[in-house]
Amino acid sequence: MKFGVFTDLHYSDKENDAERFFQNAPEKLKRCTDFFREEKVDFMICLGDLLDLGKQKQGQEQRLCDIHRIIKESGIPFYLCLGNHDIDAFPWQKILEQFQPGRKNGYYSFDQDRFHFAVLDTNYDIQGKHYLEETMQWDQLYVNEEQLCWLKKDLAETEKQTIILTHGNLDQRRKNGKTDPHVVKNREAVQRILSGEREKVLAVLQGHCHAGAFFIQDGIPYITLKALVDGKENVPLLIVQAEREGIEITFYDLAERSVV
């Protein structure tokens, strides 16, 4: 079983700057999906922030359709973690309706061959309320109590090796002597659940922090993928090959079509 991962596309009509290239998103996404087809992946997943809030709100709907069309035309089954900027752009229910029809929550799980996948929604506030466009605080992300109970039950009920997929980061990473602002505020509650099932949990794949990162805790690797929006030509992604013995993760940047 093989799947492809990308994150933080941030498609909007904002002006490109020296760091972020919002308007290059369709081209970058198409390069991702073409590469995934070449690799014959079984499915692909975005770890959040497909979209971003643009300058002109009337163009948001068209951009949503543009992204949906590229994904649909790829013919590859698609899964999405809700990102904070997705919610800036649209009500979270609309994003789910478009990309994950039939799902009532941003957190869910699914099985593929001998593996289990748990997708988290880190877009809750300290009171357990789901963020809306007008309330979103990108550096104050939480996993709500109901979801924590769901995750514990979900992991306990599966016998399959499991991969956790999330937008907000769940590791203990620090930056300049302080907790990195991309890390979920109640991460320790999530970590306790994952550590309690460490024999099942193969890895945590996450987005949100555009620079990327790598951290290991209790034997579980926390892998943060670099953002697609950063850099004019950069197209970072990864291919995960899952075998009976575990998983092999290969990082690519299609700017140079090279393994990194």
C-alpha cells in the first residue's frame, strides 16, 4: 500500500511575495497529483490549508471549485485534515461537504489494507468550541474533549498499525526557548493517548508549520511536512510505502524532482 501526502497549499488571490506564492497553488497541486499518479498511490491526503482567505471574497467559490476539480480529475481517492486557513476561507462544514461528503466531523478514521488511519481536527478553542472564521486563532489550537475520547476509543478498537494525520502539531517542539506556536495547546492529552498505544502508532504526519520539523517521543516519530505555498518552484511532498514490517517514508521536492 502506498499513499501521497502534501500540505499547506493556501490557494487565494493574495499577491505572491518573496516567501509565499498563493496564486501558484493550482499549478503546484497539479504537479503533485501528476506525480502521485506516476507513483500509483492508493490515495492521497492533504494535511490542511488547501485554501486561504483572499482579498476578494466573491472569488472564493471559484477557487474552491478549481481545487476540487484538480483533485477530482486526478482520479485518486482523497482525504483532508481541516486546517485553520481552510476555516478562514469557508465555514468548516462547507469544506467537509466539498471534499469529505457525508462526514459530520472534521475528525474521522479509515482503514486501508492492513493499516488504520486516524484524522484529527485541531481547530477547537480552549472551551471545546469549533473555531469559525471570525474566531480563529492559528496559535491557539486545541483538540476538544469529545475528540480525545473518540481517539482513545478508536485506537483501542483497532488491531491494525496506525498512522495519525493532523494539521496542528502534536509534538513537544520548542522554538527560541518557548513552545513552538504551531503546537496544539493540549498536545500532552493527545500524546498520552498515542503513547498508550505506541505499539500500534507508526507515525504522526502533520502540517501547519511551514518550515517542516521532525521529533520523536516515546518511540513515535512526529513528522511535519514543509508547506507547498512557500517558494516559487518548491513542491515538497512525501510518498509513504506501508509494508508488513512498518512504513518507509520518502520526501521529494518536485522543483528539482529529487529525493530529499
